[in-house]
Amino acid sequence: MKQIIYIGLHSQTLNNSGGIISGSEITTNGIYNAFLKYQDEFQVLRFAPGNYENISASILDLVIIEGWHPSLPEFISVVRKFNAKVKILFWNLSFYGFNGVVKLDVDGFLSNSRKNTHLLNRIKPAKYLMLAADVDTFKLINSPKTVEREVVYLGMYHPSKSEAVEKLILHEASDFNLEIYGHGWETNPILNSYSKGVLPYHKMVSLYNSSKVVLGVTEDRQRKFGMINNRVFEALACGAFFVSEHFIELEQTFGDLIFYSKNIGDTRKSIKIILDNYEQFNSQRFNIISFIRNNHSYEHRTHEFISFYHDLL
């Protein structure tokens, strides 16, 4: 009988009473569900700021932290106090709080950027690890697909995001009954009329399933460092036809499963092709879903977490 590995997952939020759900909570939900499939090998606990009451009574062999928070140094200190042999990993998926991240008392780093992995490896052992999809949650609901929307985008608006990419992807899509979901778009001076407000987490799968085209936009610094965000994996896991600005890492990972916008007019052309040939494209949807299920589920990532953990031991 294998010895059980006790795992702690730390996210920026967890069951927040105000309904706020961080990206790291969604990511760790996927990891948690994947580890639960191997209950004879792993036991998993969840932590987040404001949810630390069980640390002192918790046996922990491996802790995976996703997302920076000022309380992390204290959290790590308490974990080590009660678990002398614990290995702690920080999964770096953005540049938020990066100056604090590199000072953390962790045993290793994970990153979805090869460039960043090389940088972090100068500080502690580091491993390249992409995001993924929780394929038991993000999946095709109906077949044939029930379509209610033409083109959608899901993501938070921030004035510091690239205006050029916003024009390339979202402005060009505005001729096709565009719907935008996410915090802050009501303040965008051009696209505010397309804003549909914040979308609850439990409605994301339904949105992807009920849309003919899903748009993707990557934050400038993440794109420059080759970071592929979770929305890509989740939308494709639902069989979505995905249109995104182009960067090398995206094409190297997904090939022709994505429609890429490199130049002005590309987004408009891609959307028109999809809408005009929607029924003919239907068979491709299952190739898209199979690719994610066979390569980029959180079950795949759990094996890589554990492999790195054993390397550190």
C-alpha cells in the first residue's frame, strides 16, 4: 500500500462570503478535484487568507501556493512550524506581487513561462508547468450544441491592458453581436455598451457552450513571457471556436485548433469564416475537446506536481 501524501492548496480566495472568486481559486479547484480522484494516494486541504484556522492541526507533506498575497510569509512560517519536512511550492502564473514572490521561503517554483522558469531557477529549483482545464467541469454540455450567442469575451477590464490588442480582438468583433462579461467593462469608453456584467463562476461552462465564437486576450507582460492563461484551456475543453491574438507559445501549444489574429482585419475575417461555416466546423469541436482531455487536464498536472515533489525530496 502506497504511503499517503498530504497536500495543502493555497489560493487568494476561498468561499468568500461576498462571492469574490479569484483566478487562483478556480485553478486550485481544478487541482483539488484532480487529486480527489486518487484518494488512496493523496489527502488534500484548502487554505486561503482568512481560512488558516486548521493549519496547526494539519499534516502536510506538500503545499502548492497559487497567487501572491501579503499574508503568505506568515502562512509559510506557520506551516513549517508544524510540519518540519514539508515541501512548499509557489506556482507563478502572473507578475502580481512578483517582488514578494521571489523572497518567499519556498522549496521550489513552478511557472507557466519558460523565460520565468529560467529566472526563478537562479533562486530555487524551478519547473515549467502550464495551466490546464478541469475537464469534468469544463466540457461540452449538449451535442449538438445549443447556440444562443454569436461572439463572447470573458475577462476583467483594466485600463492598463493593451489598447492595440483590444482594438485587434474586441473592436473588430463588435460587428457580430458581441457580448463582454467581466468586471469593469461598463467603464470602457468604447465597449461599455457590450458589457453584460460579471459572470458567476458556475455559469462559465454554459457561456462557452452557448456561444459560436469565444475571444481570447492575454495581458501584455504575460504574452511577452509566453504565459497562456486558463481561459484558453477552459474554453477549448468546452469545444469552443477560439479567436486570439497570436504569440509563439500559443501556436506551439495549440497549433491550428485556434484562430490567430496577427494583423488588422484578422479577427473580423476569422469570425466571419466561423459563422458562415458553423455547421461544417462542428466535427472539429470533438478534436479540440480530445486534445485538451488527452494533454491538458489537471490530472496531467497532478503527476507533474508529484514528480517535482519527489525530485525535491
